[in-house]
Amino acid sequence: MNNKHSKNDCSKSFQELLELILENPFMSYLDYDSVRADLFETEDTYIVEVELVGYHPHHIHVSVELQTLLLVATKQVSYEQYDDKRHTSQKALREEKIEKTIDFPFLLTNKKIVGTLQNSILEITIYKNSNVTSPTAYVPIQPFFSE
């Protein structure tokens, strides 16, 4: 009976978190300046979706710290620099980095968490009714292959 109570508390806390995010009048402004994360809840899972255009699984690092997912995605982007004085162009590389912190109202370290990347959408699935024996510190990101 205690498990049902804590499960309901967890769902209620998650619902409150979603309502807080949706009620925030500055959320649409922040979306232009940062990476947006969409949160969904199913009967068995919580799902976080983040759009990461041009990134590959090896560019993405997701770590777990207590109640927080930390997302860091880094890639090298090629661009051309034009020198007006010499009328020449030179190719160069710059690093693009995205960082996102997503807080939850419950511990993540004992949950099964998996990540997939498909069509530039990172999907992180957190299983509600899972208890892993060793705490999760890193979420591996796999490319999604449809059969």
C-alpha cells in the first residue's frame, strides 16, 4: 500500500511540474533563447524530447544527478570566413554546444533510463516502475533504427 501512495505522489508531483512549466508566462520567450524540452507522461514512463538538429549520438552526453538530467551536446561546425582585404576565403571550424538541465520532483538515480536519437529528436525515457541495482550516472544514447 505504501508503494501506491508514493506512486501517486510521484505522478502528482510530475503533474505539478508540468503545470508550472505551462503556466510560466516567460516560457515562450525562453524557448527562443534556449533548447526546449517537451515532457510527456504515459502510464509506465516519463518521456523527455529535445530537438537536436545536426547532432549524432556520439555528440550527446546525458548524465543523472539525483533528481536532475544534465544534457550536453557538442559538435563541430564548418564555416567559411571571407577576407575582404585579400578577397580570399578560408574554411574554419567552430564548436556548437547545447546545455540543458531538467529537474524532476523525484529521484532518477534508481530508475531505468534509456535514450534514442531519431530524426533530430532526442527521446529520453524514464521508466516509472523500475528499480536498478546500481545507480544510473550516465544515459547511453542509441540511434533509432526502424525495422
